[in-house]
Amino acid sequence: MPTKRERIGHEAVPQISPAVLSILSEGLFAMPEGKDAEREAAEWKYFIPDEGKNRIFEQVKDAILAEWVGRRPGTRPNFWWATQAPEKARRRLGGVGDPIHEIFPACVPIYECGVPVIFDAIDPNDPPCYESEAANLQRHSLLLPEEKRRLRKKDFEPEIISVDDDD
């Protein structure tokens, strides 16, 4: 059943440029064209300290999450996982292969939506698998009632880490 939602315009998001809004929303809000947007994106990536990024995200997270949940129920953007998630990683359900930071402590853990990004020695016949984002959100009672109604059984199926054949 279609859901009636009010669209959030850029003017509803306080003190943030359209380029940064696009970055934080992972493209839900369009990236403006032009050199100014490219410069701003580079500044954001390389020169804004994490504390500054977190402060900006705090200002706009509700607007971004409302739009995100409306379009992608049962998931959250990477910035939410990095700053708001109750746990850095989703629950591992099985499989063979270790996140690289568990083997080499000098490696910084890198996650994408609650799943480690770099693994060592993945068994292609039994790759690591993690709970889905929807299952994690449900386990932490973070699914919104309307969001929960829109989810299907497949949204709760485990996420299997694919083996990259290019290595």
C-alpha cells in the first residue's frame, strides 16, 4: 500500500549545503553540478574533522533518516551506522573468513553498514554471513512502526559476504 509522505526540501534542512546533504544522505538528495560542489565534496572528505562531521550530521540526521526510511525501509545510511548505531558491527551468523582487523590488530576496523569491509581467507564454499540490517534494527527495537509494516521476509534474510574474484 502506498505511503503518503511529505517531501523534505533542502530548505527544511538547517545550515547545510546541498553538496554536504547529498554526501550525508548517500545520494538521496541530489548532488549539485559544478566545480563548487566538487570542491565542497573534497573539503568534506579530506579536511573536515570527524567531530565537525558528527556535529553537522546531528543537525540533519532526522531529516535524512525520515527520507531514508521512506525510500529504503529496514536500512540506515553509513553515517548512521558510524555514529548512531548501538553496536559498530551487526551480529555474525557464521561462515569462514576473518575481518582483517581481528587478525592484524594494527589494522583499523572498517565497516560498511555494520559489516566489516576487509576479510582474510574467505572460504568461497562457506563465506561469512551477517544478520541483515532489518534484523539488526529489529533486535535493537529501532524499526519504526510504518517501516516495519513495509518489510518482507527477504529483508530479514542473512547477508552473505561475497568473495571478490579480482584479488
